Amino acid sequence: MKKEVIRLKIVMKADLSLLSSSSRACLRVRGRRRGISMWLFVFTLPIILGTCGLVIDLGQLHARRAQAQRAADAAALAGAQVSGADNSNVVPKALHYAEINGFSAARGDQVIVTTNYESATLGNAAAINTVRVQIKHPERVFFAPAMEGMMKVLGWSNGAAQFSRVVGTKAAARKFVYLPMSTGGNYGIASGQDGFITNIINGPFARYNDADPWSTRYLMDGSPNPRYTETNGYSNYTLKIPDDWRTKFPDGKAYLQIYDPDSRNATPNEFDLYVGRNTNITDPPPVDPLVKTKYEILKIDNSGNLSPIASAIYGGTSDADIAANLKWVTPDGFAIDLNTWGAGDYRVRVSSVDGWTCNDYALRAGPVGGLGMDENTWNNTYGDKLGTAPSNVYAPMQADGRLMIGFRSNGTAQLKLGYLGPEFAGRTVTVSHFDLDINSQSVNYVVDSLPGVTFPGVIPPEPDGKWSSDTITLPSDFKGGNLAAQYAAGISSAGYDGSSWELYGEGTGDGFVRLIE
């Protein structure tokens, strides 16, 4: 066995000796290359480790910045939510939300809250409902110092070799406040010169995409409608009775009247505005298309509490329902006795409790009940004189935040949206609208105190069941005025046009907040 091993070694030597000189040189070069590779590996190992460490540090900084951004977003939204005419709670609220999300001065962070923030998003107009939050956080790093040292050894300047250890971020949020809206076309007019515009409400089982997204309980896919959840399906109006009412009108009563309060027209199978049933509602499926509509009056006290006064439901086949068709009626209890309830604000609440068609109606209030006056005489005496004198309205009524309207014929409606005070000078308001789809031609906006000025609006392509919005910037010398939409739409083979409108801007009251930066 030993001899065989020795013989093998000899053979190996013999084989190597047979190689050419160039081959033997190649073997020597490969050996030297293995040595150079080792030195290169040793030399670059610190760089590799430093780079890996830097990646870890940068990953930590990125994660911390994301956390700081979430904290800034939450703080800005919280601050904007409590903003308004009195901003004393904005800074404490924003700082609190920054702290519960991990950033505060006690932790060594810099948290800066700016109220009335001037934002390029808003045309650089200082906004009482806009809040900006900036967060700067010193973050500890572990591997960056070693990398910085190596970069300095390689000749980098101190400034160029220094990695930032401060995480900085910012966010700005704005509160959009729902502004009071007028109740539709000319005050108290449901027929006549401007009678093709009425208020509408859909049944709770109607299709979500059909004009009224607030009264339907379900979305198109059959899931719960969050807008219905938000409002409980109510269309809310605020009726204002002035303090001198009983002096002017000795009987001390204010009569709330409803035009055509049911959803059925003269013939049993004809409805005010037929909309489709949501076919994804199957548990159980609704069976009656007829909309039953509930009307309520409640007194609003100084603390905002509501006291019920009277209610009425229309939509059946009773004599009272039939008698109310296409007429102004004052239901039992809707003659408000001011000797009992007093002047001030009243809530008028309208909701649908069954069905899937649409009910169009109108509301008005004044010192007389019944049908003692024709509509034009009533409007000229107690209303807005066909839209020419809004201040003539004895008992103004405004929609709270949203308004649903329907067309009865083709034409351009002068849809009153609401009064904007001088505090809106240089600021913006937004008009949001839903489902501008039936024979819709154009939408523009005018203000009665700005003659000759038109603010263009946009109807989106394929607007069926879609929200869209227009933003209006008032001039810096604006003194106040009534905003109206000039909306051209009407009827087609697809049916009557119905749509929903919202008006929001700056102020105090209910609304929503959004990040703008």
C-alpha cells in the first residue's frame, strides 16, 4: 500500500513536469490573484459593513419619518376639527394628538402648530379653519458615524460627510363647514313662473345613484349607506321666527305649510318622480314603491336641544292624502303657537320611512294658513317676490348643509344656494353636487351683489351617480351677497332630473376635515 502511494506522487510530479512554461506561469498568476482577492476583500469589508449599517440607519430614519407623518396628520386633523371663530382649543388639541402618537417636547421633539395657516392650496388666503403642524424629531443612529469617519478619511468635507439625524415632516388640514342653504327656487313657489324646481326625498329602498344619496339606506351593492347612517336619513331645515312676530300678527301663530306632501300624483299608479328599486336589497325585499314621508317640527332651545311639537306622515291612500295632492296644506299641529313656544329657531325634519320612489314637495312658513291667497300673491306678500327680494321673507327657512331638488320640466333654474357674508372676502366656497345627469347642459354661479360676474362650473362626463364639485373664490372687496347656481337641466326619456347639492366653506358648525398638504 505504501509503495502505491509513493508511485502516485511520482506520477503527479512527472505530469506537472510535462506542462509548458506558459502553463506553469498561469498557475503562478492564479495563486497571486487569490492573494489579491483576499486583500481586496479585507479592504472592502469595512465599506460593505458600513453600507449595510447605513442601510439599517436609513431604514430606521424612514420608519420614524413615516411615524412622524402619521402623527402630524392626526394632529392637524384634530386641530382643524375644533377650529373656528375661537381657535383657543386648536393648539392644545393638536399637541395632544401629536403626543399620543409619540411626539412631544417632553421627548425632545419640536412640535409647531400654526393656526390661520396660509396655504397655496387655498390661494394663500389665511383660513380660520386651516391648521398646520410641523414635527422635528432627533433620531439616534448607530452605524452612520463609522461611515462618516471613513468618508472624512477619503477626503470628504465635514458637511458633505454628515448624515442628517433629524426627522422632519409637516401636515396641514382644513375644516369644511356646511353652510346654510336656501330651500330651492323662489321661496314658497311650487308651480307658476318658477315652479319646475321642488325639493325631493327618495324612499329608503331606492337606488343610491338616483338623485338622493342621503335618504337611501343602502349603496348600490346592498351594503349600508354611510351617508344615511350619518344623518339617519333626515333632511333638516331651520325655520327662523323673528322676535316681533306676535307684535305684527296678533294671533301669535306661524303656519308651516307643505306643498304636495305625498309621493303619488292624481292617478293611483303615477308617482312624483319614479326611481328604481335597489334590487340588491333582498332580506326582505321591499314590496311597496310608494314613499311614505314623515314631516316633523321641533323647537331648538338655546342649548341646541330639540323639543317635539308635531309630526305628520303622508303617502297612503287616506282621504287626507288624496286631499293633499298638488296643494299647500297645514297638517294638524303645524300652526306653531308662539305664545307657547316663543320666537327663535325651529327644526323642520323630513324623512322617508318606506318605499323606493321619489317624493317632491315644497316648504314655506308665514302668518296665514290654508289657501286664502294664490301662490304669487302669497309670495309677493310674505315670500321673496319671485327671487328679487330675499329680505322680504317673513319666516326664512334654510336647508342645513344639503339640499335635494328635482326638475318638473326643461329649463335653467336659478337655484338659490345661500347667503355669503362679508367675512368671505378673498376666500373660497365649494359647491358639491351629485347626479347631474338628466338633460344636464351647464352649471354656472352668480352672486346678486356682483352684477355681470359669472363663476363657471363643470358637469363631469357620465355624471350618473357621481359627486363633483366647483370652487368659487370671492373677490377681496366682497361685501356679502346671495349665491345661486344657474343649472340647465330637465327631463328626457330617461325621466326627470334630480340632484343633491352641498355648500361648504369656512365658519363654525358641523362639517368635515381633510388634509390639504
